[in-house]
Amino acid sequence: MTSFLGGVEPPVDAMVQGNCSLSAAVSARLNLRLMRDTDQPLVIGLSGGGDSVALALMVEEWARTAARRLVFVTVDHALQPQSRDWTRHCAELAERLGHRFLARVWTGRKPKTGLPAAARGVRHRLLAEAARELGASVILLGHTGDDLLESEAMRREGATTPDAHEWAPSPVWPEGRGLFVLRPMLGIRRAALRDWLVERGETWIEDPANGNLAYARARARPSIDPGTKVVRFDPPALKLAAQATHRAGVITLSRTALREVSVPDAHRFVALAGVSAGGGARLPASARINRAVQALRGEAIVKATLAGARLEADDRDIHVFREAGEAARGGLMPITPEPGLSFIWDGRFEIAASFAGAEVRRLAGLVGRLPSAQRAELRSLPPAARSGLPATLDVLGYAGCLTLTGQAESLVAARFAAAAGLIGREPKAGPALPTSDAEPPGR
């Protein structure tokens, strides 16, 4: 059983004050979050715009003293006719700085509505895929204080745009598993970065989409006062999460612990535990979280569903796990993996398919075929949690529970700890091995 305990270092103020130079302020953020003297690479998202160029130069300056290897990655969204030229410009900058460069292209049809959100999602996905290929665990992005002010202005007009955080897990799942995004310039205004670049004789790209008033962010920009102070807020680590335990995809917390924290902390716990144990990609709706929290902080027995997860509470403990009856979502459908291929199953487990000819499916209906030792071990889990575990069924009809044989690694604990802020610094990444985030062949 794994306890959610992590080395959490609280963030310090990133605002640039007095005579502190911009590069020194950014270096302070990098020192807080990143390792030094390691061969593990860092991925820098480089678009060629002023923000990302300033980030590239400042991180490169820090990397020379920290003995860190950088890889610049440009995502070409193929939305502008000059996008290939922009990619070449980025490649030239990376070459001048002496670091590796990769380009990724958004291929296929583009949506007619919601294009900015779709483009952001694709960029995060392609950056995450590149980072995993390289063996990196951190992706650095050039968001500034202006991005926070623009998001605030957009919310005043009715948008639901969230704030960017300095340190957060990658927002894409499962491609972003084990990856963190670092935005070390959130305390700096965009104009100050442009002045910094001009002083150094640097140039950058101006994307015409930034002035396209069809997009809410472009409409918000003119309303931002140049003298407005940036107030940056990253949510603190959810200490309640460190009191939870995990086993075989099940998150467990005492009901007393949930009752003793503030309602906002209880809401955050339930939302993050639900999406992590449920294996989905989106947080549940606020109204549903409210109802679940109210029930769990009460005294009655609870059985409810939330974001693909099942919540069960007796008089002592809360258990959060995958709702096995929600097979229609698709993640629980049977598949026949290709031997030797690692793949993600149901957004919750990474499975190394060392077996041949066996089908991977949910355990529902197969418990009676398991070896007696596995059946006995399953009794320590809530009965409703057992049906959603990954199992194999071979051509002879023999079954095995992959979480009990060690062939399925649960992603739930690590995802929950990252989302709750229990990992405050760059973790050691796994080896840069070829794996697939797509469904394996034979589905």
C-alpha cells in the first residue's frame, strides 16, 4: 500500500523587484524547481515569439551553469502560410545556442470552432510525446504575467479560461503522464521581456493571430493596463492528499480526515481523486463535486459515481476507484495487445504485454477463473473495485489479474500526487524507451 507523501517545497514569490534582473528572477525559479548536474534533458517549447525566445535565452544561460542539456521543440500548427518559415527560424536559434532541435506538426483537419483551445491541446500533446521520447520530465513554456491578466479579463466577460500555473502536471492524459510544465516567467510583464530582447539585439516572430479579434484573448489584450501589477497564485499542495493511500487503483481516505479540512480542500480532493482513479482526462463538473462532498462529509453510507469513478464510503473510510459498470466509455473494452508492446489501459494502468495470444479485459466475470492465491488477495479490495481491474484471458480460458502479477503498473497514485501538488520539484524520468500511448493493435 502506497502512502501519498512527497517532498514539497512551497513556492516563493517570482515577482521581479528592485534591481533584480529578469534573467536572475527566472534563474531563481529554475533553481527552485529543477535539478542541476544531471544528464536528464529539459524540453523548451519554442514558438519563435518574443516570450518563448526570451525563455530560450534565459534558460540557456542558466543551463550553462547548471550543466543541463536542453532540447528545443517547435509545434507547427500549420494554421498560417508562414509557419514553416517560423519553424526554420526556431531551428536557427537552437543551432546558434548549441542545443538539439525538434519540430512537430499538427496534421489533419482543424476544427471550425474552438480552434485556440484545440491548438493548445495539440501543442501540449505533441510536446508531451516529444518529452517522453527524450526521457525528459519537465517542459518549460514562456507564459508571462500578461497571460494571467488576459485570462482574468476573459473571465470577466464570461469565459471559463483558467489561470496558468508556474508548476503543474502536464494537462494531457495519458500522453503527459509523469511530466510537469514549468512557466518561470509568470511574474514578468511581456513589455519588459521585449525590452530585454531589444537590448540584446534579438528578434522574434509576431503571429498575426495575436491581433485577430475573432479570438477572446486578442480582444482582451487592449484592455490590460501596462502598469497593472501581476498577482500570481499557485494552489498550495493539498496536504489532505498525503493522508490517502493507494492500492491497485483504489484511493482510500478516512472520512474523519475529509470532515476536518475546509470545504474547498474537500472539493479539491474529491475532484482530483475522481479523475485520477477514474482514468479520465477532465475534472468532473462542480455541481456533481458539491453533491459528492456533502454526502461524504455526512454520516450515511455513500455509493455514487463521479467522472468515471465510483465513490464508496462506509462509517470509517472513503474508497475511490474505477466504475467498472461504465464499460461504454471504451477504456474497459477487451483488446488483444501485440507482445512486447507497452500500452496504457483505461487511462489507469501501463501494461507490458509480455504474453502472447491473451486478451486483456476487465476482471468482471473472470474472478472465478483466477488462481486461488489471487482470489484471496483480491478480498482486501472493495468488491466493486475488483471488476474494473485489468485481467488476461488466454485461449485455454485461464485468467490472471495483471495488477497482482506485476504486469500492470498503476498510474493512479503518481497522477493523484502530481495533481495534488505533492511533487514540487523535477522528478527523475523513466528511460527514453519507445512505448505507445495509442490503443494497441488487435482491438
